Amino acid sequence: MVKAEAVHKSFGPAHILKGIDLEVAPREVFCLIGPSGSGKSTFLRCINHLEKINSGRLWVDGELVGYRQKGDKLHELKDKEVAAKRRDIGMVFQRFNLFPHMTALENVIEAPVMVKGESKAVARERAVGLLDRVGLGDKAGSYPSQLSGGQQQRVAIARALAMEPKLMLFDEPTSALDPELVGDVLDVMRGLAEDGMTMIVVTHEMGFAREVGDALVFMDDGVVVETGHPRDVLTNPQHDRTKAFLSKVL
Ligand code: ADP
Ligand code: MG
């Protein structure tokens, strides 16, 4: 579903991603951990067409990000084509970014209607089902300000799912939440994983990574330091940098 080969990304003179190689299989829950500033968010943004890589290759769902292949020639995607690709990728951020003047239901309906041109009735029916699925069937008419952080984040997940994405990217989805609200959000993510969604999850929730993750990557200073099954990496890290990081967060 995602493949990175020697992906480099710089912002001006700042070299942030220094040759990322990794592969995410369909239906896999792929967890990404690492210290602040190591390039995790930047990498997710590259996958989601929000940043352009400087060199290397990055594929999503078998296609090169940012390019269209015609014969053996590569053509850069136009903005419209990029927008079409981005519809297949759901992204959930640390901050929920809901539209404050819209109810939970309206937030979930917005993109399918405005971006995909879906009818309101169809979008509404799906949205009701999605709010139910994230445990908020009774909050459809609530505004974000009337919801807890954890509830808002679950609306944000429902909103991303409303576009029926092939891939979900989570960037520290529970980091801004009070501890007692984290579990409900992780439960929704666990359910998604059980339903077979391909997910890349940047998280500090090592319990989630261990129980739900199929693969775990430890990133530091723009490189992949260690990859493996979460249980192996978390209980028996091979590299000193991984050990040092885990000793601080576990
Ligand atoms: P992480 O998510 O692992 O904490 P980030 O990918 O957010 O790391 O950031 C990695 C580095 O890239 C940081 O030093 C950050 O300041 C820098 N960076 C991220 N986005 C930009 C940008 N748009 N312009 C300049 N520097 C950036
Ligand atoms: Mg980040």
C-alpha cells in the first residue's frame, strides 16, 4: 500500500528525511515512533501529497506520489490530480480541526458532498452509520464545542472515513487528549484495524502499538533505525538509540 525508497526531504538547508526505506502492506497497522523532530509528521505529509520529496521514490497504492506514468515517462501531477489522489487517504491529526460552526453530522457530511459531489441523503446515511461506529450516534447534532476532546477526535475519524479512504494516516491522534479520553479513541482505531483498514499510526501509545500493530518502525533524526514486529522491537530492541528512546517512554 505504501513503499518508500531512499526518500529524502529538506526544508531549505535543513535535511529532515535522510533516506527513508519502508513498506506498508495492505491491511497492516504500521506504527511509527521516534523522538520529537525526527521527521515522522513530515513523512506522513509526503505520503499525503502535502510535501514534495526531494529525491527517492514513494508509492501509495502502487502509484508514484506526485507523478503519473505514461509509457516510460513520468509526468508531474496537476493540482486537480493531486486533489483526486488525496481523497483516497484519510488523515487524523493531533488537533481535531473540526469545523466549529458545524454539527458533528455536518462535519462528517461536508467532504463527500463538497468534494465528491455526493447527494446529501446518501452522505447523511453513511455519516449516521459512521458516528454510530465511533460511539457517537447520539451526538450527531452536537457542535464541537459541546464535545470532549476525545469525542471531537472520534468525529474527526468518522469524517476521514466518510471519504472511504484506502489508507488512514494518524499523527499522534491521542497526544492532545486528557488521559481518561485516550482509551475511547484507541478503541475506535482498534476496531478499524480489525475491519482491515491499512493504517500508519504515529503514536506514543506503546500499549496500542504492541496489541494492535503489525509492524513498528523507530525513526530518529530522519532515518529508520529499527523495524520489526512491535513485540520484538519493544521488548528486545537491537539498537542503542531505540533502547535509549524506549527507556524514556516505557
Ligand atoms: P516529528 O513529527 O517527528 O516530531 P516533524 O516531521 O514535525 O517531526 O519535524 C521534523 C523537523 O522538520 C523539525 O526540525 C521541524 O522543525 C522541521 N520542519 C517540519 N516542517 C517544516 C517546514 N514546513 N519548514 C521548515 N522546517 C520544517
Ligand atoms: Mg509530529
